[in-house]
Amino acid sequence: MKVLVAVKRVVDYNVKVRVKADNSGVDLANVKMSMNPFCEIAVEEAVRLKEKGVATEVVVVTIGPSTAQEQLRTALALGADRAILVEHAEELNALAVAKLLKAVVDKEQPQLVILGKQAIDSDNNQTGQMLAALSGYAQGTFASKLEVSGDKVNVTREVDDGLQTVGLTLPAIVTTDLRLNEPRYASLPNIMKAKKKPLENLTPDALGVSVASTIKTLKVEAPAQRSAGIKVKSVAELVEKLKTEAKVL
């Protein structure tokens, strides 16, 4: 079984994001970039399936600038077999990304596609669902447990009332939640081996996909500064401040 894992290059989650002076976007100059944390979980799950003998090949794909090869090499060091970079320097919306991934799915014909449920930069939580709609594959979102047996996959997902398990027939698309697994660290020998693993470069034109966007970002601004909290001496004082200052009562 071939497993395709989509990953995304994002600002490292430990970095404090800065907005450009002209409010046109996020300042990425000299900023540490990493693989999206949810994508790390997706890679880990695919590698575990290979270690169990369920998957025969793990292919990772990303869409971004040439520098995104760094994140692909990280995925290769974690255990993926080969990588695909769809090179495009401009920011893309979720639908354009889903269309490009659909073209890669058509090319690779994987039985299982795993994605992080969302990226920590845009927080859209859309690409996996859009890819499922475009490809016609069954989908299981927010997976906290994944079990593959033959041509079936059971996905336990978190919902408001608790846990829901859905049974999917392969091929299928799964998006990962935080509690699915804990990603491993890449060892130095595997980092060295990853440099020799195959990495294929493609372009949207080569895949026959138009990435023209119908969405334009008008303004990006940092959240307003929150004032420090205060302590009150009594419930009466708390109620008074909620009435007169916060005006929520």
C-alpha cells in the first residue's frame, strides 16, 4: 500500500510572529521555518504504518518555494521513502493547494492520503476536505486513532460528544489530530541518509493546474495588546467591576 503525506512549511511554532510594517502580510525575513506540527503527526503515522508492514512506500509532498526542500528532507529523515516538491513561490489558498494535491494523487495513485488537519499559519482546516471532494475519496477528519485492515480503514475522530469511529473503504483521505501520536526525532544517521533519497521537482504547469486565486488578502494586523489582569478583594467588588468597567452584567 502506498501512502502519500502532504506537509507544509510554516513559521516555527516557537517563533513570535511579526506583521510587516505595511500590513501586507507576515514578516518572514530571517525567521525560522519548520514543518507544520500537524504534518509531523501525519508523517509519523505513515512511517508507523510502514513499520507495521501495512504500508510499502511513504511519499511526502509539499507545495512551496525551493527552500521547502528542507522540510521534505526532514520528512525523509523521519522515515519517508521519497519526496515531491511542487514549486511555487507565491502564497496559495486552500482550494489551489487541494487542486495541486489532486493532480499529485492522480499521478501517484496512493491508497491512503494523510494530512494534518490544519496548518498553524492559516488555521483554515480546509485542504483535506477539499481534496476528498475533488478526488472522490472517502474521508476521515480529526483522527485520534487509525487502524488499517485490508482495504478498510477505521478512523476514530474527536467530536463534541466524545469519540466517533468511521469505517472507510480505501482509497481514503485522513486528517490528523494532536492525539493520534507523538512524532519521533530524526537521528543523525537518518538525516545523512535523507540527503540521498529521491526528491522530485514539479510545477503547477507541469501538473496542468491553474493556481490563479480568487481571494486577495487585504490586510494583516497583529492582535490587540491585552491589558494586565487585576485582583479583587471580594465578590462584591468583582460584581461591581463587571458592571461598571467590563460592562458584561
